[in-house]
Amino acid sequence: MKLAGALLLTVALLLAPPSRSATGQSSPARVIVNGQDVALAARPILHGGVLMVPLPGVFEPFGSSAVWLPDEKAILISNRTRILIRLRINDPYAIVGTEPRLLPIAPVVLRDIPFVPAQAIFGLLGAWVRYEEEEAILRVSSIVGAVAVQRAAGTLRLIARASGPVQAETRHLTNPERVVIDLRDAVFRLPDQEMPINEAGVARVRIAQFQTKPAITRIVLDLAQPVDVRVADSATSFDLTMEVRPRGQAARAPTSVAQAGPPPPPAGDPGALPTPPPPGAAPPSAESLKIMQVRVEQTTGTTRVLVDGTATMQYVVRELVDPDRLVVDVMDAVFIPVKQEIPVNSAVVENVRAAQFQADPDIARVVVTLKRKAAYTITADDGGSVLVIAVTDAPLRGHAVVIDPGHGGKDPGAIGPTGLMEKHVTLDIGLRVRRLLVEDGIRVIMTRESDLFIELADRPRIGRERGGTVFVSLHANASTRTAVNGAETYYLTPLSLSLAQMIQDELTRTLALPSRGIKTANFLVLRDNATMPTVLVEVAFISHPQEEARLREEAFRERIAAAVARGITRFLAIYPIPAGL
């Protein structure tokens, strides 16, 4: 009966009439995501009031990656916040994490293209979605669910909690003096807000929905004196941090924060642990929450960090990068052991550190240093007096990643203005990527490990014959226009789209280079590897004088390698291990 129902649904969708405009004329529906009119792979279908759209390219403008696995008839959708949605063809339930969610209609395959109920899936990703039937337009925007205000050391931080990508445009206006920050493609879901500040040169903050087409959330800073505003986004969320300080005051790079629970995080280096208090410091009061110890338990696939306290705990958790860390601050708590350092060296956890972070108010800090991003949960046990941080090992083993350093030997590749050769850059970065992946327990296949010339056609063959499941070719870009710079990633098949997006996302965030986006190309290494996810990464422009100078720096090449490795491990965490491995 289930199969019969699915076949009837497929026939109904194939026969469904096209959408009609307000004039009564037939017109294909449009999908506009964060202001971008998405170029759809096929004509969308409206069935029973539900818009079914072809999968390729729809969710990427919302900062999400969609992978179609035709052999399994499955679709995986993920983004940098670790959300993972699993869909199956003809199954009306989506699995969000581990929870089933009923869809208005099941995904189907029509003419070899998967179609999904776009409005429902965007809703599961946290988007604001509206289908305007008269215009036949599905509009999708990111939601700003809150704007947190933090005050610290003469600095004001505004953190816009967003469900998807938003862009900030900042302007200074006079009469009266104010700074206007427009969050484009952002829907503000709260009533208009007005907050007195009287700090860091800001008298008050006003927040409201400024317009709807396109959606703009407007933040206005009414000023008491001139200020500087710096904006930073996060590698692990879609939050934007706006740091405001009086003009002329020494500035530092703003810190993006992901917060759980009501208390604001403390000031200072977010991943640092302080030195122990001096002898003779006042002892904690008898009423204070005390952290008695931190313990580590390891089981198959999980590392558990247990924080033992004397009462129920309130905490703030943040995710940091370079290196990846979980920082958990327990509020109004005194750390009795003064300081603990616990080496772990599991598949994903490097070590655990804990100490008293600050006094007045008391804050105890636990830092879990990760080898790579990993799924985790934080729960309370024993009536809330034990905090359990459980870090899960992602199922990466079984994969074999092929790293292909471009050019080599008699083929130098592009040559920079001062003579730096692409072949040397790609080999150095490739060996660094191998080291990082091997440390994560991932098998790596190198197409070359020294300055050798390998025929272009042999590179995909080497990967296939040695059992590769993912192929990444590394290059440095070049242009006759020396002003062109930035990073870009190429793919050819839908199977490779998500891998390209994840690596490009990590590169541009880690290196602070212009993102030239992900693109399709008929390169031989992409064409001859159609059966496995394959990308070609142009890490920077060796023809650009400043980028060539940076490529000469060992630290910069290490950062490139770390970004590429993180993109690969993010992809492997959702890409199934091929059968037989």
C-alpha cells in the first residue's frame, strides 16, 4: 500500500498544473532565498497547496548543504550549526537529529531529480518562510530571534542570534548622531525594542523590523560620543557580533559567542584559564556553589567530562575555533581544586582544563580542547549537581581521503611575482592536510608526496585504485590581473556540492580572504572522479603580490591546511561510508 500510494503521488505531481500568476497566466514558481532568486534545476510543482522544488542548489543560499544519495534514495541536509536533516524518497517523515518530523508531503523523484517540500524543510532549518500564491513566489529569510547585549571593559557587544546567513551594513548618520546597522535578509521576530545603555559611547539601542521586501532588521545606536563598530560572524553559528567602543580606544578582533542559558559570558580571552589566586586570598563563602572536581570517562564512541558540584549549576557554553574548543563557564561557582589539566587524547578530545576563571562574581571555567569539530551534549545529573559534557566521535573511519597536490616535477604550475611556484605550495599544504586527517584517524592517500610529475589523467586513477572515497585536489590560483584575489572551490556533480561548500566555508572564515564562491567546471580530475565526491580547491591567488607573500608563510599554509581538513571532516560526518569498507 505504501508503494502504491507513492506511485499515485508521483503521477499526481507529474500531472499537476503549473502555478498561475495574479493575471491568470501560467508561470513557474520562483524561490527567493535571502534575497537571491534561486536558479532551479527544474520547474517546481504546486500540489495540494504544497510547493515541491528540485533539490539541487535550493538550500545553499541559506547556508546549508544538501547531498543526494541516489543509491539509498536519501537526502542529507546540514549546516554549520550541526543541524542534520535526513529525508528519504516517498517517506513523509524527516529525521531532524534523532527526532522524526512529519512533512506535508513526502519527497519524490521526478525525471531523476529529487523534489522536496521546500517550505517545510526551510522551516526545519529555522527560516522564515512564506508562499505568496498570487505572485507564485516562495520567500525565505533568516530569522533574528534575539539581540543580546553584553557590557565589558568599556566595550559594548551586540550579538544578533540568527537562524541563517545575514549581512550587516553599517552607516553613520548625523542630526542626531547615531549608527545604523542594517541586517539584510533578516526577519526580526520580536516586538520593537528600545534599551538604555549609557556605556561605550552609546546612549541607547533601538531594534525593529525596518522593511519586509527584502527583509531588513535595523539596529540603531543613539550615540553620546563618536564610536567605532566592528562586525564578526561565527564559524559555528549564524550569529553576528557587533563590537562597539569609543573612537580612539584600542580595538581587538571581536569574539563571536554562542551562548546557552540566560547569564552573559564573562569578559576576557574566551578560551583562557587564569593563573591560580595568590596565597592568602579570601576563601569562598559557605553559601557558594563549589566545583569539587572534574573527571573524564571514556567509552566506545564517547568522551564524557563530568563536573562535580555541590548544588544545581547555571552555565554558559561557547564554541571557539583555532583550535576547536568547548568553553563552559559555571556561574556563581568556586573551583575548589584551583586548577586541573587532564590529558585525554581520544579520537576527538585533546585535553580538558579547568580553573577558577574570575571572582566577584565567581565563575569556574572548563575548557574541552577538540581535535576537530564534534557533536556534543550538555546535561545535568544527580539533581543538577553534576554537569555532563558528552562529546561524540563522528563515524569517520572507513573513509579514505585522496589529497592531490596540484602540479609537480617539470610542471611548476603558476609562478608568483617573486618566483614562488604553485607546485611547492600545494605539496606543502597537502602534506599538512594529511597530517591533520591522520591525527583524526582518517586514512589518507597522496597522489604525490614529493616534487614529482604525475600525469593529470593518472591522479584520479591513483585515488580509485587505492580505495579513495573522497578526492580533494589542491591548487593556487592565478590571473593576468594581479589585483584579483581570494579563494574558490570547484565541483562538477551534485554528489560533490556539499563537500565544496564546506571546504569553501572553512577557508573563507579561517583566512579572512574574499570568497569567490563555489563553481562548476569540467576539469579532468572532477570529470574522471564522478563516482566519488571530488573538488578542486584554489586556496589563494599566487599572482596577487600580498597573497603570494602570505603563501610563503608557514603559519598561513598551516591555517589553509587546517581549514581544508575541517571542511573534509565536516563532510565525512554526514557522508556515509561506502558499502564494503
